[in-house]
Amino acid sequence: MNIFINKTTELDFKITEIVTREAFWNLYRPGCVEHLILHNIRKSKDYINELDLLAVYDNEIVGHIISTSAKIIDLQNNEHEVLCVGPLSILPDYQKKVSEACLLKTP
């Protein structure tokens, strides 16, 4: 099983929102909001295009992960830039599977 990790393009936005909706549907509550969060992340100033990634198996997008930047202020009032990860979404048919998947980054 070869799973390719690719950078998300704008053409992939809708399908990644669908993957996210399917991954979280009825998981923590009736329905879900994670796909809407993903949609809004991409419109925010904290969106990092280079860290918007797909998992592709057999020419199908089966997973997605996104990261954003954020700032934390510590007790001494020092500001630190951090990386936030998520949502991480895997289609239900591919969740909780143990495999010998080879992760490859496509050119």
C-alpha cells in the first residue's frame, strides 16, 4: 500500500472539507463542525499554505492535515510563535487500520 503525501491546492479544498466532515461526522456530537473550522482556517491570517497536506491512496484523497501559526504570551509577557496542528482527518474506511504503508512524497 503506497500512500502519497501531497501539498493541497485550491482545487482540493472542497474534497478536503468533505473528507474532514466524513471523518468527524457524529464522532463527538450529532453532525460535526470540523469541516467548517477547516474552511475558516484557510481564510485566516494564520493559515500556512505549505502545511496544508493530503494523504492520497490509489488516486483518492483519503486523509488531510493542516497546521496554523499562533502566538502564546508567557507569564513574563514574552511572545512565542507556535504551530497548531489540526484538524487531522482520515476517511472512516481508512481509520484504525494497521498496515505496512509506505509514505512517499510525490514530486
